[in-house]
Amino acid sequence: MTEFEQRRLRWPASGFLLAAGLMILMAGCDQKPAVMPTPPPPEVGVVTITTEAVPVTAELPGRIDAVRTAEVRARVAGILLKENFQEGADVKAGDTLFQIDPAPLQAAYDAAQAAQAKAQANRKQTQAQADRYGQLVGIHAVSQQDYDNAVSAAAQADADVLTAKANLETAGLNLGYATVTAPIAGRIGKALVTEGALVGQGETTELAVIQQLDPIYFDFTQSSVDGLRLRRQLESGQLKSVAPGAASLTLLLEDGTVYPLSGKLLFSDITVDPTTGMVTLRAEFPNPDGMLLPGMFARGRLEQAVNREAILVSQRAVTHGADGNATVEVVTPDNLVEVRTIKADTARGDQWIVTEGLQPGERVIVEGLQKARPGAAVKPVPFAPATNAPVAGQAKP
């Protein structure tokens, strides 16, 4: 068989395959491309915002101060003989603390007593003479001048008696001051002098300090601007005032712990410090165990009013940007995600108190924030916390 005949026999097979390929290609061009299924919107946990009554509190810095402080001083000059107390102990009013050498003071007292006796004797004599001259002047047995001199001498003798009496009282007081007693009850600090020291020479030497620690004061300051803002909110009805006498104060100590006993607000100063713009307030706390000491720094959490329509939201739902603004993601009625800027400056436990940006009934995303995109559709479901504790702002069933 020739080469030409062989090629003719192979042509129908290859032509058939080419025709079949063209038919398959044309059939594929007539069909529409397959459509990918649309994924469902992501599921997010939301809470529905409600209002509740929340106390309006402020944390204000201050220091502990003793209710009463007495500086024990030597009121007479002398050598200190004895110390009759234990440093750091509690003392009662009238307890003997120090003993100053009473010998020279006793001598001065004895001398004043003798001077008083002499003055009394002189008064008796001069008064008797004045009485006799009074009888004699009527019969012209003595001159009027002699009688007047006798009366004057008697009056001067009376004055000398009064002076001697005053000197004796002064000497008695000084003798009593040799025994230094506690002017108030409280806790006494260290002795500032030792036995053998000369005290009270030219000035009243400080011997020790007594401080009354139960109850104890907490003095703190508040900005006058904050006080004005609170007053305006009370006047507008946004806040309700705490009942008179019901304002309580909680003390936060330097180590962050809460003092177990609550205090009461005593007064607010009537002037504003022009250099700081602050107003001084004072509270009183019971201190039976002596835990609070004068000079300690603390922060007072003061309940000032009640916000009966406060909006709270969980801190896990709030995001703070680099500019400090707080935002939350809200689900609109169309189930779309909307980023909302809010004002939340006050924390209450694990919640933020929102003053601007949210309204009751709105739904805030608490769980699934990483799946929510602004403007995208989501599937909101009620947020179910892992524990039984309620979530801030969540509507009660």
C-alpha cells in the first residue's frame, strides 16, 4: 500500500476526534457558570439596653487626721525627774505623764503663804486703827487728816491681802504644774525629752503629743467645678439627692483595700482655695482598732446622689481608641452593624456608666465583635454569659 493510501485511511479517525472536541466546546459555551452560595451572616451576642437606679459616687483624695491633738508642754521651769507612761500607749485624761522637780515650787508656795498671812495681820491692825480713829474724830480727839490716813492704810492693807492671795494661788498652780497630766484621752507618742532635762526655762517645752484616734477624721478635697455640676444636675432633676443624713463614705486605703467601716460626711468648707479651686470636706470614721493613723493617704468614695435612669454597659463591649474616645457596636433594626461613639467616664465594677450615645432598647454587641464589620449584616442573639451573673444593660426576661 502506497504512502498516500495510508494517510487517507488515518484521516477519518483524526477528523472524528477533532469534530467531537468542537462539539464539546460549543456545548460548554452554551451553559451558564456555576453560582457560589452566599454565606449566612455571622452570629453575635447582644444585650438590650435598659435603665436602672445607680448611686452617683466620686472618689476624692485626702488624708487621715486626728479628731483632737494635744501637745503636752512644761508650764513651769524645772528639772524633769520622772516619765510615767509607756510610749505609744493609750492614756486617759488626767493621767500623770511627767514629774518636774517640785522642791523650788514648793518653797515659792510656802513663801507666798507666809506673805498672805503677813498681809492679813497688817490688815487687821490697820483696820482696828481706822475704827478707833473713826470714834475719836467725832469728839475732835484726833485730826481729820489722821483719820483719813488711817482709813487709807486700812484700804491699802486690804489690797495687800488680795495681792498676797493671788500670789499664793499662782504659787499653788505652779506647784500643781510640776505634775504634768494628760489633757485629753488618746494615744501618746514618744517622749520628746528625757529625765534630767531642764524644761520650761524661758518657754513652754514640748514633752509629748497625744492624739485622739477613735473616731478619726478624713479630710479630702473636691473640685468646685464638680460641685457646681452636681448641683445643676440635681436642680434639673437629672439626679435625685440622697436623703438627708444618708450620705455615706467608703474609704479606700493606700494598698487598695476597702476600709470595713463606713463614715459620715460632717461638713463642707464655706470657701474655695483660690490657688487650687478645691473645696475641703471632712468625714468621720470609727477607728476602734487603730488601723487609721494621722497622715495616712486615702481616697474617699462619696455617694452624692442617685441617677434613677442610668445606662450601663459591660466593659467588654466598649473599645477605646487612640484618641481616648469610647465606642460600641450597635445592631440596627435592620440587623446591620453601626459603630457608635459614647461617653463613658465612670466605671461601676465591670460596667461603664454611659451618659451619652445610647438609648434604652438599643442592642449592643457584647460577644463576636471580631466577626462584626461596620455596615455588615449580622444575626443577633441574646448574649448568654458563662456564669449566672447578670450583664450590665441586659434586659430582664
